[in-house]
Amino acid sequence: MRYLLNDCTDACRNMAFDEYVLESLPLDEPVFYLWRNAPSVIIGLNQSAYAEVNLQYLQQKGIALARRVTGGGAVYHDLQNLNYTIAGRSRDLNADYPEYLHLVVNALRGMGVPAELSGRNDIMVDGRKCSGYAKRVWKDRLMVHGTLMFDVDLAELMQALAVPGSKLDAKGIASVRSRVANLKEYLPQFGGILEFRDALHSILAGGDAQVLLTPAQKAEIDAMAEEKFRSWDWIYGRSPTAAFRASRKFPCGTVEISWSVEHGLLKDVHFGGDFMGNLPAGELAARMNGIRFDHAAILAALEGAGNYFDGLEPGDLAGLLINC
């Protein structure tokens, strides 16, 4: 199969690369490419960034957040995870979709990994997940892309994806290890992920030629990354409605907040609790409705919070929302 080379490890540009290949390359015959991301979380097309990801942890650790053009769930990537993309024209999705996936599974089997397709979108090995994949159809074209966990930091994965109170957070790292598999333990012949990548590439390419991108095509991908995939509107603004509640005891009393986030904007903000204040908190709640759900915007809207909650600083109240 013909192939592209993509050595970029920037998650947003790699999302743009996928979309460009699917929608703009001729694809007269299928192509594939292997690629990696620096530490990042990639959410599905229809997911809420606020409900699926520990955003505070990502910010603290410098882990990037990106949204892909395919459905499915949030995944954690680091440089010990190898991604694959296969794209081509399709006349029969029911045949081409599993055929693309079997190319990857058969390559893994050829290396000695007892891989098999299982469930809705998993590649399994000995009952554990080593790969998740997703697809996108555009006109007469099909793209399949997925992960191959070679030696991923599972503790970091759990922290990045575990929103406080989530099932993943409750299960802990031991449970995560019991349900996922790093391929490294099945591939002792490789000294590292780059050797694994090169071997997989050789099998999938089968001696076929590289598809070369022109400088103009690369510039177009760069522009897509900046204008779309790195934008707040794409990463956060597409988030569907997610509802939250939080409470904390302050010197003024207990403050309870309920709110929702729809397309990245605060909605339905309500305050409750036994707190003391000079002005009705409903006025402040109304002021917050419709603002972006980010720390700077929330801080600005909470100016004068001490008038509604005796002695409370805007940062204290903002932290209650953001940390939740």
C-alpha cells in the first residue's frame, strides 16, 4: 500500500493532516501513514471537553488537548503510542472498513502479537485492549485511524482522562492495567517504539512507493491546524451540553453552584447554600450566563463577588467551578 510520512508530533496539526488526506488527496488507491503525538488528549468529534477530560490536570502537566474529526471516546497519547491512519475511496463501506482494520491486525499477528478485532472499536490481545479506532466517511472516501499502545504511561493516562468522581478515577491504576495492554510485552524483539514503527511500516507498505506532499500542500495543512483545529471554537465550542454541581464551605457559609456548559458557554447558573451576602446572588448568576467557560472569563464576571458572598474573593469562587 502506498504511504505518506508524517513525523510531526503536534496533535492539532496531526488532526488537520488526517482531514486533509481524507478530503483533498486524490486517493485513487488507499494510502496509510504512521504517526505519534507528544503528550495529549484527543477527544471525539461529539464529546464535551468539560465532561470527559481532567482539564486542570492537563493544564498543570502541559498536556495538549485536541478534537478529532471522528467519533468515539477520549484517548491519551504520548510518544510511546503509535497511531495509524488508512484512507481511500470506498464503494462498499461494509467491506472496506473491516478490510482496513484487518491490515493492522494481520500485521500485528505477523510480528507475534495474538491480536483480534473485538467489540465496537477495539483491537484486543489476550482479552485486553491494545488499540482503539474510529472512522470517518466523506463523500466516496473512508478513513480509519487508531492507536497502538506500545509502552504508554498508564498512570498519566488515568490522571488525564479521569474527571474527579468518574469511574476511571475510582477504579485506579491497577484496574486500568488489567484492562489494557502495552504491546511492548508482546514484542521483545524491538528495542523501542521506533523499531516497532519501522517494522509495521514495512509490512503495510509492502514495497509500494511514498506519496509526496508539495510545500503548498504542507502549508495548507499548517493553515488548517491554526485556523480550525487549534481554535477554541473547535476544541471547546463544539462541546455538547454537560451539567455540573459543586459546593464548598467558605467563611461566609456553604456555597452551592449548579450550571451547565453548552458549546463552551456557561448556562443555567444557580447559587444556593447557607452563605451570607449583601446582594442577591441571582444577580451574579445572571451576569455569568453566556460567558466562556474559561478561567479568565469567569474571573472577570465574578468581579465584586464579595458583595454577594461576604468576604469571598473572585478567585475562590472561580476555583470552585474550574476545579470541578
